[in-house]
Amino acid sequence: MSLPLCWQLHSIDPQQGLGVHRAAWDRLNRAQTAGHAMLDGGFIDALLRHFGAGGVQLAVAHDGQAPVAMLLINLRARGLGVWSSFMPSQTQVGPSLVPTDTDLSGLMAALPGYAGELDLLCNDPRFGDLRALPGQPVQSLPHALTMSVSLRNGFDDYWAQRPRKLIQNMRRYLRRLQSEPGGERLDIISAPEAIATAVDRYAVLESSGWKGREGTAIGNDNSQGRFYAELMQTFAQRGEALIYELWLGEELLASRMLLLRDGMAVMLKTAFHERFERLAPGRILLLRTLEDLFKRAPGGIVEFYTNAEADLLAWSTSQRWINHVSVYRHNGLAVLYGLLRRSTRGWLRRGKQPVDTAIMVSRSGASVETYAHVRELPVDAIALLHRAEEHHVEFGADWLANLIDTVYAREPRLHEVRILVLRRQGRVLAVVPTVAQTGTLGREVSALSNFYTAIYAPALDDDLEAEDLLPLTRALRQGGADAAAYRFSPMDPDSREFALLKRALTLAGLSTHAYFSFGNWYEPVRQHWPDYLKDRSGQLRSTIKRMNKKFASEGGRLEVVRDGDALEVALAAYRDVYARSWKVPEPYPDFVPGLIRLCARRGWLRLGIAWLHDKPVAVQFWIIANGRANIYKLAYDQAHKALAPGTLLTALLMEQALDLESVQEVDYLIGDAPYKAEWMSRRRERLGLVAYDPLTLHGLVGLVRQTAGNAWRRLRTLRNTPHPADNPAS
């Protein structure tokens, strides 16, 4: 946030709920989560009334005008400065409305005593991922594997994509139920006057089973029962509560309570009659519920908010981990509390038990397949690469195939290509192209990229979370033949892929760090060629004007080849000019010709050639795809440098890109050569990720070097920072 936040703590009377703060809470909920039902003021009020007896305070942050963040915190610390958010077990989403860019330092200072740690429990990353809050050190632990069902494309399409075993089992259960006397009936209760009775029936059903025997079932005489009765009545008054009941004649077999708002269904509770367990009434009711929701809320989503096991996960279209997020006052306290948790069994460990990654992987139900070439990939993996290619051509199967064939296939004993495909329930979630090779630390695994690659990213499904990648990162590590390090470069540090891959490598037990790869100059296209040229330097405009006339007068001409019969002649001209230029010979001479032919086939090629009579004197290889013009390769004959043929080619291709191709961006790709700033107005950086395996000797050496280098760079930065008294800007 641009302005410092002022945090205030307000006492809450649980019986009054949020009270005067209810309207502000609901405004924030609508703004931040589009009105998530479990974060609705009515839901929170019911939680406070029935489970807030231990004491709760409301923390509110203002930006000087209105509340911008709110969360409920337990009234008392657990000791040693550890505070936690209010989190009854009747909700699966922590009642916190904290934007992901919120600095919580003001809140830590506002808490009584010396607050060293604040635990934000049950954070759902889909509605505001708090694992990267700015300002303070943040650590997180996966808590529960929840799941969703997308209501897009209709129930028949959804059901056809379920695992075969699930479909077969449900057919068997339905035949059993339909063979029973009495007949199956589905009742859907939504009317406010009928909801209370339906909740009572649910309580009787749940009390008849194992929860009743253990004393954890809801009932009319306990807080749980009163909470759900109030909650369902409140939401029914708005038309947002549903109870689905499965009957066999006059026998209630199963019941499910849920909330439905703006296309998002939130599952609350489900119970079934254990005497009829052989009929799988809970699963049949789930099937009937989903069939109805596909009709009732088409295009929406069903959030289950449960710690799902493998059999339930088979119903899902996406999965993610609900996380406990801990915010620390400074790094030293994060280390201190970590040591205490490892050495004690007391209060400090409560709710903070780490989830074993092997358990997370087994629960995910995912599998990982490895291929040596993109030509071996299954059709659906190729399709995911094609979707990724719509952002950058380097992400696509065609680019990768050319890279493998012309670079890595030349030295198969030194470079082992390994393309990992993550699949769950038959659906491809990720394709990660890698190569195992010898690096500075010995055996390493890196991105399937090299100096020809301007940007790299794995192909990821839209709904993928970092935790979903755990099976893949563990497979990468287990198949890395004791690799010391894992490197992925060059990447866009602002991309979703960068953040997810960094998080996934860390979850796999690797020490992950970002590093600088190169600068990247680019031009967002806001105007046509004449206006763009006016914004260039006078010297550049003069050069273009003078040299166009001079070059033409000496028999020069410019040509742009895209495909067709002229392609091989143009390619020969490219090779000829490159051989006479200042550039060193290509270490892999087949890569660029292969790429040029590929771009011609795909309609991406713009190969500019400056001819002086019949002799090529300058060449430029541009790739135009996805609304972007990539200036990939350029060279000129130094003997004709005085005619500026390279500058004239750039001007021609730039004019065509802006006026004919309608691109949104021109990208000079790799490096900070001074001439690039003449044509481009903006610069960004491409970074890499390196993840060291501290369980290997060479990985530990790399980690020590990385840590020492980071410390030295911080020290050098501090030394070069002027003292405030000596800073003329202060």
C-alpha cells in the first residue's frame, strides 16, 4: 500500500456480532472476495455469537479514509508474544479480510505487549494469498487439501471426465438403491419456513452415527446445532441456503447443507444413515446435488472446504491447500520460534504441525510421466504447450522440438532431456521441460533452455496451485540422480509461473533463490510509426532520412521475406551476412536456420535483408506472434557499416510492425546493448531461479556460496548508500 496504515483494535461483544463494524466488513468482503459466503457478515456474526466466548477483538486498518483491512484476533496471546486469528472449527476459511499487499507491521505494534508472531489461520489462497505479505518475514504450512468442482460446460461433460473407477462404482451404487423398495426421492429445501425443520432432521441423522457416539454431532441442545440453525435461517431469508435430502421411501438416507451465492456453492455439512452404508447414500446424494447445481448455477463453482481424501478428490476439477500463515516481527523471531517448535511439545506446536510432503503427494492422486522429446508427448500435453505458446513462442512444442533437435540431440551423453508431465485424474496440469547436465556444481537439472532462449516458463493449467506441483518437483528431485542444483532461467519475475515454481521448489525441500539473468528492452506500442519516430532522438531520425536516400542512390534495396520460394535464398543471405559480420560463429549452426523455417511455416517470420545490388549487406530476423514483435537476430557486413543498412532495416521492420502488424509490444529480447535504448523506451529484467539441494555435498557448497554472496551484496549496498546527513535529496 502506498500510504502507511493505521491499525486499531476494537473490543467485540460476541452476542452482538460485528455490531457497528458489520457494514464495513461486508463492503470489504464484496471488494476483496466478491462476497464469499463464509466471510459474509451474517456468517461471522453467527460464529461470534456461538463460539466467541473465549474473547475476540477486531483489528481494523485505515488508509486515512476508510477501512482497507479487517481481521478477528483471539483476545489473548498464547504466550511468548504469539497471537492468532479467531478460527472456530465450524468454518474452514479464516475470518480475515487482508489484501495481499498489506504491511502488517502496524498491527504487530498495536497488539498488546511485544507481539513477535501473528498466525493467520486457514488462509484460502484463491481469495487472497497471504504467503507473500510485504514488510515482515512470512512462513506458511499447508493445513487442509480442499477441492472444487467447476460448473462449466454442463454435468454430462463433467461426469465424462471423471475417473473410470468412480463412474463404475456410482453405477453399481445406483443400481443397488434403485432395487430397494420404496423408491429414491431427492428433496431440495430452500424456503425459510422449511429450513429449520430440515436442520433438525439433519441433526437427528448425524446424531445417529459415529459423531453422535463421540459427542461431536450437531444437536438442538448444543452450540453447533444452534449455530447451523441460525446460519441456515439467515441465508435462507436471502434465498442463499439449500439443504439436499436423499430419501428411500420414508427413510432419510443422507442430508447435505450448503450456501449458494452469485454462482459459488459452499458445502457446509453432510451426513448419511450408517445403516444404509452399503448403498453409499452420501455419494449418491453428492451426485444428485451436483446434477442440480449444474442447472441451478451454470458456469459457477462448488467449493467443498474439506480435508479431502483420494476417493473424494476424484470428484474434483481443481484442488488447493488451505494454509496457516505466520507473520513475524523480524527474521530472528522466525528462527527462534522455529527452534522452539522443534524442541518442545507444548502450546507452541498447537496447530503448527507441518504436513509431510510425501503425504501431500499421495493425497493429491497425481502422477508424473517423463518423456525425452516433445514428439513423444501425448496429445493433451501438446495442447497445454500450445496454450502456453499463445503468450510466448518459446513456450510452445515447436520451439522446444527445434531446440532439442539442433542443440541437445547433438550431445545426448552430456544432456539428458526430461520433459515432465503432471497428470491428475487423467487431466494434464503441467508440462515442465528440463534437461539434466553437468554444471558448475556437478550434476544439475535446468530448464530446457539456453542462450537462444529469451524467456522460459513451464506450461501450467489455469487452476494450478504451487502445492499441486509437489508431485512433479519431488519426481524431478528423485530423478535428478543426486543433482546438487536446479536452475530455471530466464523467467519473467512478475509471472504466475515464476511465483508458483519458486514456491513449489521450496516446498520440495530445496533452498530456492532468484538471480539476475539479463536486462530486456521493450516498447509498448501506443502509436503509429510517424508518431513513434517523433519520439526518437534527432540523430536517429536524421540517420534514417539521410541513409535511406544514400542507400537507394548506391543501388540498395530492402526486402522482407516471410515464406515461399524466396525463403531458402533469404536464408543463404542470412548465413552469408552473419559470416561476414563481427559476430562469432554459431556454436549450434542448425538452430537458427531450423527456427527460421519453423517461423515461416507458422506465419511468424519477418526476415529483413538489405541488398546492395545483388549482395546482402545486413539481415534481421524478427518473430511476430501473439501481438508481439521479437527482434531475434541481426547482423551486418562491417565493410558497409557507413551506409547504416542495419538501422534502415530496423526502421522498415518497425514501421511494418506498428502500422501493418498491429503489435502491442516490440521486444529487443536479451541484453543491455546501448543501441537498444535508441529504439525502446522501457527496460525490465529477466531473472532465474536456482534451488540447491542441501542434502547433497555439492548442493550444500552452492548454498553456502549463495548465502555468502547475498550477504556481500547487501553489505556493499549499505556501504554505497549515502548517510542521510550527506544525501542531497534528503
